[in-house]
Amino acid sequence: MTSNSPPPPAARVTSKSDADHISVELSARRTGMSFQRTRLSADRTLMSVIRTSLSLIGFGFTIFQVFQKLHEASVLKSSGSARNFGELLVFLGIGMLIIGIVYHVAFMVELRRERERLKADGLIHAESHYPASFTLLTALVLLGIGIFAISTMLSGLGGG
């Protein structure tokens, strides 16, 4: 084995190993950590989508409810345009969340594929697992809440 060839997969690299093997090992570990950082960055991006969607859904539902109650109390003759605006905000929040979820899933699938390709080529160890994204689960729960909110608004159940 030449000094430029990587160590066999079972060989453990230590401080007493050849300098080239140490360099290759550290590079592989840095690349592996880069995948973890990229995964966490994708989760943070989805969290920002969740925050924005939650704001849109919450404001939309609140606007809808306030104007619905004012109309029922005969304070306003018509609250249609404001209620429609509230519905639009909820739809916008749901749409944004769906797009964010689809983008996140597609990105994570491709990131996992690339990681597996590098692992199969022996360029990274990929010993740590890629857990399910808690952020994605939260986004799916919020999507369910948003769909429930818009369905109550459209069916008239949210009007009291």
C-alpha cells in the first residue's frame, strides 16, 4: 500500500498513523459534519416557513372571527370583504406551508442520496444516523390545524 492510498475501511486512524491517512480521515469527518450542518440548516429554513405560515393562518383566522362577530352583533352591515381577506391569509399560510414542506422533503431526500453515494464510494463514514425531522412533524401538524381552520371558516362552523 502506498502512502497516498486511503487506509482500509477497518483500519483505525490515530495520531500515530501516517500523515496522509490522518489528513484523509479528518477530511472525511469534516465532510460528514458538513452534511449534519446542512441538515440542520434545512430544518431552520423550514422553521422560518412555519413561523411565517403560523402568523398568516393566525392573523387570517383572527380577522375572520372579529369581523364575523361584529357582523353578528349588527355593528357592521357587511363584513364580507374583511372576512374574505381573513380567508385569503389562511389560504396563503397553508399554501406557503405546503410549498415549504415539499421543498424540505425533496431537499432532504437528495441530501440523503448524496450522503449515501459518498458513503458507498468510501469518501465519508456516515456512521451517525439521520433522524426524522421534528421540524417536519411540527409543520405537518400545523398544516392539519390550518386545514381545520379554513374548513371551519368556509363551512360556517367558525362563526359561532
